[in-house]
Amino acid sequence: MRLLREDVGRHNALDKLIGAMARTGTLAAGDAGTEGFFAVTSRASYEMLHKTAAARVRLLVAVSAATTMAVDLAGRLGVGLAGFARGRDLVVYAGAERIDMTERDDGR
């Protein structure tokens, strides 16, 4: 995990994370889209998916469901979207090619 930000509001937490990315140069480097993803402990909304795409991050993973509007937007923008992420299980709504569930040599 490279960066973590928390807040009682799910949108505020994502905004804080994007701000931290900008401050640390992660956002400007453009490598977040190929090396990382956003994980949220909430549902995935249209607005959160839009912020993910604007930050050039190519995958949003949520522990709860994705809204219909988020799924539609993910398809249009080419952003991966998964929900109900628990352990090694998840539901992929868009961008399955962006998710590699292969177990690594170190067991993770």
C-alpha cells in the first residue's frame, strides 16, 4: 500500500487520497494507472468512479456494491470497477483485464 487516507465521508476520503497523490508526485508521474488502484470501504458511486478516472487511476475496488451509473461510466471511460471485495472474492463489473488474481510467490 502506497497511500492511505481516511474520513467519515467516503468522498472526502477519496479527495484526500487524490490530494496526497498530487503532493507526493504520484499523480503527476502518471504511474498510478499502471501500478495501483483505489480501494474504498464503501459502495462505488458514479462520482467516485469519475474522480478515479480524473486521477488517471485505472481501477476502483469497493467492499460494497457499485451503482448502476458507476458501472455504466466505467464501461464508457475504460476504468476497471469491482465490488463486494472480501478476501480473494470480488465481483468485476468492468475492466476484468485490469485485475490479476494470480497468487504471488510470497503467498499474497
